[in-house]
Amino acid sequence: MASVSDPYIRGQLEKRREELTAVIATATPAVPTAPYLDLLGEVDTAIHKMDQGTYGICPVCHDPIERERLIADPLVTMCLDHLTAPDRRALEADLELAARVQRGLLPEKHVRFGDWHVHYEYKAARMVSGDYCDLILPRERDGSLLFLLGDVAGKGVAASLLMTHMHAMFRSLSNGGSGEVLGLDKLLETANRVFCESTFAGQYATLVCGCAGGTGELELASAGHLPALLVKRDGVRQIGATGLPLGMFCSSKYAVQRVRLDRGDSLLLFTDGISEARNGSGKEYGVERLSSVAGERHRWVPQELLAACMKDVEAHGAGARLADDQTMMVVQREESTGNSVND
């Protein structure tokens, strides 16, 4: 089997070596250096294995160690199947903690803001997820609701780390730390540049984000994400991407679309775990089926519209185990009475 060779992982190992060497060189008699020397030995061994073409290979089965685990910890030496019982328990505890942290980053599931009513569902296929979902309410200085939904390429721990990175990045950028609230185009341009500069080649994420104010009009921008579905009385319209996924090119630009919602209209956002859900024969659920289900339920309150869509996705899969994370969000302009009414 070929060894794992990744410039990012090598860079992480070399960075750790520099930091350990600096700590050891400046240590005082009161600071024991033995633990640092042991770690330095592990790092040197890993770099040597990379030079020899044997890094990232499990010594028991001789297969490559899971890449996402090497990204999270470059000193991992065994694949999951051959961890000792104590190591397996420690890993499970770490994943449980990561899952709790990730769940803690999610916004309230049910939000009202002015004329807007938002509800979402977030289902992780594994203990941790690469789907991204956030509601920033309100944005400082312009009093608008920012809603975001995205999907990091890949699965598992590595994707969940990038999801957490995106959460912090957009929370920081959206409220204009420089004193200026960024428009959606500049927000995505800046986020894309930061994402490119803080991740390694091959990592990217799709994202759709929108801004809702008090006029009944939404601003919407999409970085290579699946189409948003605008559910109106006369049918469903797909609103496509306005730029490339985050992380592909540092200089990407993003256009902004303006979408008018009448009272009772909804905007439906979703990740590919929904549209690509497969049944027993391998057939994908598809965007068209989701459009049909949503279109039959114009003016349904967000919780019930979303529940009907998710139920249909589950029926398509006939109870099969999730193969990918599934996230769906409904953004609705409420009826003038303040309460939507089912047809």
C-alpha cells in the first residue's frame, strides 16, 4: 500500500518540531523537558517515515490509516480497527466531546424575526458532521437576519473541524469587526480568501447565505451550493449559485440576487445529504422531488413544511442508515396575522 504523503500534514509536523525545539531550548530547571523530548522523538519518527515512504501505514494490517485522523492528529500510528481497548475508549470520548461542542454551535432551531419565521433540521450521519448551519440575529448596525447553510467536502472529523472553522469565521466577519458591516458579496469574498489561506489544497465548502430585513425582500448569494427553492403560490423556482465553492480560488467573486417573498412564501435550503439520499435500488431522491413536495405545501408553517419534506426523504430511503449529513432550513415570510395557515 502507498504511504500517506500530504504537504499539509508534513507542514504540521514540521511546525510542531519547531515549537517543541524552541520550548526545549528555553526550558528552565523548574520545567521538566522529558515529555517534550518524547514528543519530539515521535515527531522526528513521523517525519522520517514520511521521507521513507512509510508514514501513515498501520503496522498491523499495513493499510493506510484514516486520512481524516492524520489531519486531526499527525502522530496517529494505528488504524481504527487495530486500536487498543484503552485507545478506542479515549477516541470515543474525544468524539463525544467534539459532538457536544458542535451541537453547542448550532443556533436555536425555531426563530422569528420581524416578518420572518425560520426553522431548520440538522441530522449528522456520524457522531460529528460536516454540514454548517447558522442564524445570526440581528446583525449589528443594520438590524438584519443573516442565515447560512453549507456543506464541507468530506466527512467525519476533518469535515467537522472545517465546519467549526466556518462557524467562527462567519460569526467574526458578519458583524463587521472593522466597523463596517459587509454586504453578502464582500462577506463571501472575504470568507473565501480566509478559507483559502487557512486550509490546505483540496479542501473546500459550498455555502448559501442570505440576508433578511423588513421589506419582504431577501438578498441571497451562493458559493457553489445546491439551488435554493423559492416556494410561491404559483409554483417553485430554483435559485442557483452565484459563485464558486469557498476554498477553490482565493480571488473568487460572488454576485448577490434579490428575491421577493410575498406573505406565506418560503425559501427552502438543503445540503446534498437530502438530494442525494438513495433508496434500495440506488436511485437518488433528487431536487425535483423535493420541489414537488414543497410546492404542494405553500403557506404551510415552516415546522410542518420541513417535517413533510424530511418525512418524504426518509420514506424514499425506506429507513436506511444515513450515508451523508442532512440539513434543511425553511425561511418564510409570515402571513400578515403573524401566523401561517396550512392549506
